[in-house]
Amino acid sequence: MPASEESRLSVAIVDVDPGRLDDFLSLVRRLAAVMERKGYGRAEAIRDEAVPSRFYAVWHWTSAETAKHCHSDLEMNDLRAELGRLAHVTSAIDGTQSVPSQHPLDLVAAARRARENAAAAFSHFKVGAALETGDGTVVTGCNVENATYGLTVCAERVAMFKALSDGHRHFTRIAIVADTESPTPPCGACRQILWEFGGDLEIQLANLTADAGTYRLKDLLPLPFDARLLGER
């Protein structure tokens, strides 16, 4: 497929689970066939010579618009979900947006707005989160408490679960806002969920008036437990 000014490129790091290499390679061929058949572009997997179980999944989109259609395609979403069962996927380059839909501070603003909806009648500690998907959609969440406390769900997990339930499977970054002087990072449970479904996300922390710092999830969760450590799922 010849390159054009409208073409876009996305790259993901794919760490294949032990014993699933043949399944992964078969899936890559199926993904490539569907992309070509539907006119989205082409896909390929390049093996890392230093790490045999690691591949770089390269998506050559014909345009940002076709990439957007692909992200909402049920058949492609099923294939991407299957990929998530075979490997751990971390987005490295997202070139699908012709113009970024959200400036970093806009993502923080979305998290600030979401914070106002927090159901925090017991702790009065309101948190907002705004999660950006691979196609530029922003999904927000707030913390939701209850009388038992133990069933409370944090803003970050609310945002991720909302996004997953809407069919999103690729994510780039998340902004988290709380009314604190120091940055309020995600708790351990949220770090686990964000890692499993989002990979090495960019984490933007802020309070009500200022941006408090940007981090990578791998630095907040340096030795994660994930599906790569499980023989079968």
C-alpha cells in the first residue's frame, strides 16, 4: 500500500505469553487479512531479536478516519480482545489522530469536571479521572463510596471499566485530580487494573489549580503481576 499524506502509523509492544506463540502468529495473520479486506490498511508483527517473546505490532492506517472506524469495528475489537488473552500489549506510538483531540491540560480539565460527580459522602475525598483511548475518546470516572467502605470503587477504575464496557481496548494516558497539595497517585488496586488493561500508560496528576506531574505507569508499578506469569487463562 503506497504511503500518503493521510496515512498514519501506530506501534504497540507485544509480550507474548509462554506457549502462545503459534496462536499469536495465527492471530496476526487474521488481523492483517481483516484490515486489508476492509480497507483499513495493513498490520505486521516485527520480532525483537533480543527478546524472543516480544514483538512490535505495527499498524499502517490509510488515514486517521479509517483508524477511527477500525476502533469501533466489532470484528476487529473481538480480534484485539483475543490478542489481549494471548499477550500483554503496551501502546508505544499512536499516530491515528490527525490533530490531537485533547491537550494534556484539557484531559486534566475533564478529570476536574468528573471529580464534581464523586459520591464521597463518608470520606469527603473526591477524585476525578479522565482516560484517553487510542482513538482519542475521553472516558471519565469519579470515586463512588458506600456505607460498607470496602465496596468503594476509585475514580481510575470507574473510568477504565466504563471504557471497557463501551468496547475500548487501547489506551494512551489518564489524568487524575484530587484536592490535595501533593500529587495523589492511583492506589495499588487501580495501578493493577490500569496496567492489565492499559499497559504503560502516561499518568497525569493534578489538583484543582495546577498540574502536579506526569509519570509512566511502569515507574509506579515497577514489578507487576499480570497474565504473563500465568500458564493458562
